[in-house]
Amino acid sequence: MPKPLSLPFDPIARADELWQQRWGPVPSMGAITSIMRAQQILLAEVDAVVKPYGLTFARYEALVLLTFSKAGELPMSKIGERLMVHPTSVTNTVDRLVRSGLVSKRPNPNDGRGTLASITDKGRDVVEAATRDLVAIDFGLGVYDAEECGEIFAMLRPLRVAARDFEEK
């Protein structure tokens, strides 16, 4: 059951009005505040879905990434690169997955200093179950249809390109 609305007005719209009165119109302020609030809402929803599996969404993403690899394993450096997170975050995430029995680690035979993370059979089972549950709630985006989700993706793409997340082709 959704939580009852606690305010009789949109606090972000109100902040935007007050901002305009004080500093003039800056549409990006209302936009970023809305994006940040949306991120909080979505992260809470998806974390609640994966929590029964002993996961956070970040750990879930790492498991999914490992399932996408041909051998079910990747160097830790590649995991960080693909998830766009700091190496310390990758180590923390993978170590927690190892402690849960969802991932194993071993030295990378192709890189004497590197480490490979490999998804376990238990990890594969957990990622499949968690994925079914996340798909069932449309990853928290059920208020949007497929076309609107595509528009959101397209609208945010230039920001990601400008941040050099990837090379646009």
C-alpha cells in the first residue's frame, strides 16, 4: 500500500517558486531537485525488492553484470569500469557478495596483480529471482509506459555523454 501523501503541495515546485522570487528563474534547479528526489524514491523501491535476497541494488547490478559475461566472471577493474564506480566501491560490493556465497574471487591468470570475480550457482539463482521481482514492479517505473521510459532514457543520454560515460557513435 502506498504511503499517504504527507504534504498538501509539491515541495519542489514551491522551492522553485521561492528560488525564482529570490534569485530569478533557473529551471535547472527544479529539474535537478526532481531528479534527485526521483533517484531517492527509485532506489528505496528497488532496494526493498532485493533486500530479501541479501542484496542492495548496487550488488544486484554487479551480479547482473557477471551474468552478462561469457564465462560468468570479470576482472574487478572491468566491473568498476562497466558499473562506473570507484575501485574501492567495487571491492566492497564484491566482498559482500563473496561473504553471501553469491560470488567467488580468484587471482586473474592474465594479470598477476588483478583479481577475477565469478558468479556462483547460488548467485545465478538469486539474480534470476531478484530480476523476476524487479521486472514485476517495472524497476519502480510502473507509472510510465514503455514509450515514456524510452523518452526518459533519451532525455538523460546527453548528460551521460557530456560526463564522458561513453563515446557516442
